[in-house]
Amino acid sequence: MALIAYDSADVRAFEATRHLQDDDLASWRAAIVRYFEPRPAARLLDLGSGTGSWAQAFRSWWPQVEVSAVEPSPAMRERSTVEPVLPGSASEIPYGDASLDAVWLSTVVHHVPDLPAAAREVRRVLKPGAPVLIRSVFAGRHESVSLFRWFPEAVAVLDDRYPSIADVEAAFVPAGFVVVGCEPVPQVTAPSLADAAAGLRRAAHTPLQLISDAAYAAGVARLSEAARADSGPVVDALDLLVLR
């Protein structure tokens, strides 16, 4: 099962704090089109679409592309900003063989309980040569994400419970994939540390839910102290891992 089971409170926290602003998505758009050609009638699946922010962005960027969404959590589907959003998961994708031109997974891969099964299912629904694009923080690669600076205990959660890039490659290569790209993509997560501290919701971040209450309280204190002296934007970088 997933690392956490999203309930209504988790979804509200995620919806309130985890959506990037339109201007902050430009770096991701530029990175994605290096691997995916948004040609007319191309079919792009947002797998694990959450409340729909990425599917919504894709539809805004590329109206010529057929963007669909699949989400396993009923609570997420209920608050989705895109329609339709189909029930399903990485191991049960409700699309036919070789029917999709790309599959996108954003901050999802750590919730997949059986990566080899997911790789086989993604391979089944993708057309030959089509990419799977995985946006994530991977085990061993926390340095470019500011959250782990304030909550160092969450690094152990990342390293123990999240897959590494090597883990994903080991799961996907036997299904017929090869890695064609891996790059950190910078994004403005918050206008300032003060905004980050004011908007922080523990329920919106899986690693913060999995540390102790004492560790969380100590991290909030560190962040709040740093925010008093900082006014610059918070720039983080998540990885984009691409396989075909």
C-alpha cells in the first residue's frame, strides 16, 4: 500500500500548499518537452493525478493534446480540478495496450508498492518508444530540497522508504525501458521562507507525516527562526527521470 492513505484532511493540506504557481511551472514545461512532443492528438496520462494540478497545466499548455487523469485515492478524486479522473493505480491502468504517448508521475513513485509490476503495466499502455516521465525526490538526493534542511530527521524517511534512481531503473529495465534522461529541475516553492513557514502543512508532506512529533516541532522552530531573517524566494529542485 502507499506510504500514507490520503484522507480528506491530507487532501485539503495538499491542495492548499503543494500546487506550484503558473509562473513557477515554466522550468518544468521546458524540461518535459525535451522528452515529449505535444503534437496534435497525442495522448498524455497523468498517473496519480492527485487534485489535478498537473493535468490542468498540461491542458492549458497543450490544448491539442488529449490529457487524461487516473488517481487511486477517492478523497483526491473528489477534489480534483479536472474531469474526468478515473480510478486506477500504477498496477491497474484503465487504458488499452499501446494506447498512450506518454505517462507522467509526479511525486507518486514512492507510493507505488510494487515497482516492477507498475513498470510492466506502464510498458503495456505506452506506445513503443513513448516516455514515462517521473518527477520525484529520490532516496539519496535530498540536498536540493529545502524541506530536509529544516527537518533533517525526514532524510532518514527518504532514504529508507523512497526509491532511489537505481531502484527505479532496476524495476523498469526488465520491463523493456532504458533511462534516457535524469535532470534536476528548479522551481520556486514559495516566495520567501516566511511564506513557506506560514503555509507549511504537515499533512501535505509524506516525509513529515512519518517523523516523530518532537522532530516535527523542532523542524518548525528551525524554519520559523530562519524565516525571520530571510526574504528571498525558496528555490528547490526535484528530479525528472525519463525512461523509454
